[in-house]
Amino acid sequence: MLDLSGGAPLFTASDLRDGYLRADPGDPQAMLRAVLKARDLVGSFEKPRYIAFDASLCAHSRSNKVGCTRCLDLCPASAISPAGDHVAIDPNVCAGCGQCAAACPTGAASYAVPPEDFLMRKLRALLLAYREAGGERAVLLLHDEPHGAALIDALARFGDGLPAHVLPVAVNEVTQVGLESIAAAFAYGASAMRFLLRARPRHDVSGLQRTLALADPILLGLGFGPDRATTIETDDPEVLIAALRAIPSLPPAPRPASFRPVGGKRGVLRFAIGELHRAAPDPIDVIALPAGAPFGSVSVDAGGCTLCLSCVSACPTGALRDDPERPVLRFVEDACVQCGLCRSTCPENVITLEPRIDFRAATAPAKILKQEEPFCCIRCSKPFGVKSTIDRVVARLEGKHWMYPGASRRVDVIKMCDDCRVGFVAEEGFDPYGAEAPTVRTTDDYLREREALKNGGGDRN
């Protein structure tokens, strides 16, 4: 579609729509470029599906309570929209920037051109081969194919080329690179990483900035130092080579890893982070992270928690768990993705999120956030609820509500389990509206009345 109207674009993020060309009719050069580009778009093609999406893993919403909105906040093409408990990604609109996949904490959205583990295997092969050849302090230069390749080619043709320790890595979009690839690169022995961006990016790169903001405190906390992974934003090869030469010579991990990444996004992310911790120069156990991190803890104000367990039913990853035998709320930090569904679902508003990474979480047992004594049924002694809650309800209703007068046995209903409650109400003949219920008539009652009428009628005859 060639739009020469000069008006507003027909689509949002029009510069990211494949097949949509737009030019100002008052600019002959721009019109000529658009027409020549349209001339080359002849025939049919299959649009790539950049993102693989698994709705069952999405942590966007539960029961009309919104949790994770990372992908919705980042998509520059407006290809993502809410669709009930999950989001929907329109593959015909998606421009393939990959920021949603890089930010997705559960792996529901993952990059498919190529997948995350493929890029990590590529980095592994590159860095292992560089080390075996005697290379030291490698700097990875990640770039997209049209922009970065042109700058590197210009340096090779008209200059001295890239420095020997700078290893270029071509990707479909620089913004597709997630925290798992950065962690793996430094675990494999990279000294620094640079992401080559256009001076005026085609789309918003805030997703990449968020990823680097997560990587920086992790690398800093593990002893690598600051500014190990940053961006270079330029369209000038001279500026690029000057920025690369200005990178300080920094030591890599003292114990480089050689693990093979296999699996989905969440699995390889956790594994890469763990390997980075083992290879780090000065590892510590807990590192605080900025808001939006895919790792963290949950804290509960035990005084305000009633153990309603609504947070357990809302948690999409099973990080919050209950116990069928007793009233208890448990937490598994390794499974938490900081989606916020527990916080938005909690009716008492006693849950807070603490973004951090605890390298001990993978082997740590479930932590008890709140537990109480169970209340046992006064009729069958079966535990069925939380003692403090039952006591509080009885104290508020007994003698203070028209359905529960002080001398009545009605309040005992609250102290019974489901089965005993039904039998007790039937035996006592309680009317839910306060009046005495009529006597229950059974088959035997009708048979006795029938015999009585039959005998009475014979005497009269």
C-alpha cells in the first residue's frame, strides 16, 4: 500500500508495518524513494511469526484482576491487546522487535526468529572458540543485520576494521536480546557487551533499556563492576570505532562456564543466572533489583492476613501454596515472577512485592508466610477452618444479630463443618429467615395417616 495522501497514517506505528509505504506528496525525492521501494515489493510472501505465544503461561489477569502488563507497556506496534486472563498477539501487526519476549517473566511470549536458547548456543560456541584460540577479554557487539552490518562493512573497507577482541553477533533485532543471553554471555567469559542501535531507532527501545537496567545490578553485585553491558547509538562508523576503542579492558569471569542451554525461556534464564553466579568473581547470595524484575519475594503482613487463600488461587506459577491439612500460606521464591496478581487479588491488601534475586532460592524449601491453629468441628472434631477467623465471626454475631440471639443454638452452626452443619440444621428445624420451620413429613407419616383414614372410614360405614 502506497500512501501519498499527506494526511495522518492509516495505521498506528506505520513505519513498522510491512508493505505500508508513506511519503509526503510535497517532497519529490521522498515520493520517488517510496515508489521505487514499492516497485520491488512484487509477488507474495509469508510474514514471519516473530513471537511464539503460550496463553496458558500468561500472567496478565485472573478473575478480572490485572497483574502483569510488561508486554502491553512495551509493544511499539500496538500488536498486543488484553484477551481475558491472557493477552493476544496479532502476528499480522507484530514488527518483530522482540521486546515483549525479552520482558515476559513466564516465557508465555518467546522469540522465535530464532529462539532464546539458539542465540545462547551461538554465544557459547563463539566465546569458547575465542578462548581456545588464545583470545582474551572479548567484547560482544550485538547488531541487527541491515544497520550494524553496513557500519561494520564500512569499517572493513575504508578503515582498519573492528578491533581483534570485538566479536560481532548479528541478530534479527537488538531489542530481542533478553536477560538470559546477557547472563549467559558473561558466564561464558565475555568481558563486555555493546548493543549497536541506530541514532534514531525505528521504534521505542525502552524494553532493551529495562533489560540492561536489570543486568547492571546483577553484574555489579557479582563483582563484575559497572557498565559491562551498554548501548552504542550511532549511524557513523567513525563514532562506532571510537566507542569500541574506548571500552576499558576488563577481566572476564574467573571461572568461565560451558553449559549447554536447552529449554524454554524461564528455564534457560534461571539456569544462566545460576551459572553466572558460579562463575562470578565475587558472588553474593541476594541482590536487590529494580521494579519489574522477573525475580523476587513476597511479604505478607501476618497480622492482617485472614488466610482466605485467594492469592493462592490467583498465582499463575504456583509460587504461593496452601496445605490441604492445615491453614498455612507457603511461598516458593524460585517460582515467583513478580506479576503482582497476588497483590491485586488480596482483599486485605497485606501483600507486597520485593524485587530481588536470591541465588539460594533454587534449592530452598518453601517458606511459611502465615499459619494458624485450625478450628475443629464441635460435632465431629474434623478441622475445617481457621480458629481465629471462626472465633472472630462468632464474637461479632452471637447476641448481636437477629439470626443469632444469645440463648439460641443457631451460633453452633458456624462452629461445624459442612457435613455436620447440614445435618444439624435439618435436625433442629432451623428456618433461615428466623421463624420456626414446619415439621419434616416423611413417607412413614403419610402411610400412618392413610391407615388412620382407612380405619376411621370403615367405622363410620
